[in-house]
Amino acid sequence: MKLLGLIGAVLHWLLFGILSLDNRGEGGTGDGAGAGDGAGAGAGAGAGAGSTPPVITAESLSGVQGDAFRNLLPAEIKDKPYVKDINGFGDLVKKLDGAQTLLGQRVLPDANTPPEKWSEFHSKFRPESADKYELGDAEGLSADYVAKSGGIIKILRNVLFEAGASPHQAKVILPSILKTLATAEGEYTKQMEDKFSQLTKEVFGDNKDAIIANGKQYLAAHLPESVKPFLEGFDEKQLTVVLAATDALAKKFTGEDPFRVKTGAGAPGAGAETKETLVAQMQKIMQDPSWSDPFKDRVKHKELSDQMEVIRGKLKKIQAGQ
């Protein structure tokens, strides 16, 4: 609307200026007549005073062109860049029509805009390819995290490109998503660490080193030879999980506590049958090849099975406090 008001002001100035030019022409004729004789001067003065303004026509308006036309414009307007190509009244009218047409157009797409128009609109803002998006302010994110997130960043850039995001929007969105992911991963890692600490406490208690040593011996005695070499490659978490699972299975199916056999000071005297000595006997039986492979020696396997049943019966009595 400011543009229309500006053009209206220009038209006002033009009409006023052209009328002034026409009036100066009429007055010049009267002055010339007056120079001839006194009567002519009086008649000329009287005619000039009583005559009506000339009619403004398209022809008269079009008669002023180029710099002469632009000089009729207000000083604050005639030096504007868009005025350089206005050489006459016709050009000014075209400017007015073009401005009115633009004001009537929809500037931004809406819900009824077809996809191709949306694509045309986005093409004015998004970069030429998705990899041109910059990460933006990654403060708070470590260089290692950004490096390992390369795959995620690539996916996000492609999504932003399909959505028609501008480079400015990408600089805000990309680091914001990465920071959200980093926070979520950090919280998840802490939860898992807390759970692992609890599991370690349940499995090892205060005798971590001794239990790990007993656990490795127990696993080495019962695992196939092809599996044993992999035990040495287990880290603390992997070994803890395996020992916890083995401990639970042993207690459930044999009634024994395979990793916590007492040794050294405080061990029961020779010949005394306690939970620890019974468990040791069960472990010895389970180390016998005939126990793990019943087809190797059926008779020996039957003897070992009978011995195991007797030991289990004694162990149950001890655990029941009998």
C-alpha cells in the first residue's frame, strides 16, 4: 500500500508540473501580444485571466519524455533506482499496473499449493545439495561424538533438503537434534552402568577377584575345548554376565554355589561334610569326562550320577538346616 501511495503522489506532482508547463506557454503568448501594442496587451491580459486551464490528454502527457519527464518527479523520488527506466507517463502507468498485480498475488504457499509450486518456492532458499548444509553451533558436543555421528548427520541433511530447509534453519536444527541424541545416549549409558554396578555387586560381593578366579576355573572345567580360548578375550562386563548366568543355572539345577567355595583360613576341618566340601565333590565329578559324555563310559557315568544324587541329598539337608 505504501507503493500505491507513492505512485499517487508522483501522479499528483506530474499533473501539477505539466499544468505549470502549459500555463507558462499560455502566459508567454499573452506577454508577446502585449508587447505589440497597449490594446493587445490589455486584451491579452484579460483573455489570460479569464481563460480555463487546458485539457490534459494522453498526447500532451506523452509529449514529455526522458530527463524532462523525470525532472517533474519529486526530488526524493526521481533518484530512486527503479525510476531510471521510467521515460514517460506510459512507463509510469505500467509500473503502477505491475505493482498492483504483485500486491494481488499470494506471496507464500499455503495448504492448497501444489507440490511443484512448493518445490519452486523451496528452491529459492535451500542449497544446491544436501551436503552443503553446515552443522552450525556444536558447542557442548565432543569432536569424537560429532565424528561418530556422521551417518546420522548425513540422514538429517537429506531430510532437511527434502523439506526445503534453508541453510540458516539447518544451522539451528542439526546441532539441536545431535545434542538431544547425545543427552539421551548419556542418560541410557548411565542407567546401564548403574544396572551393571548392581549386577557386579550381586555376583561378586566383596570377593570379586576370588570369585572371578573360581568362575574361570569352573567354566574351563565344563566348557568345550573350542570355547575355552575365548574366555581370555572377555572384558569385565562380558565375564560378569557369563558368570552371573552360570551361577544362576548351577544353583537352579545342581543346588551348588560354584564360585564361592571357601579356601584357606576358616575352611572346614578334614573329614567334615559341609556345603563347601560337598560342592567341591560335585565339581570334581563334573570334571570327569564320563560325566559330561554319557556315551564315553556308560558304567562310569552311571556311578558318577549315583554319587551326584547322594551329594545333592546331603547338600539339600545342609541347606535346610538339618
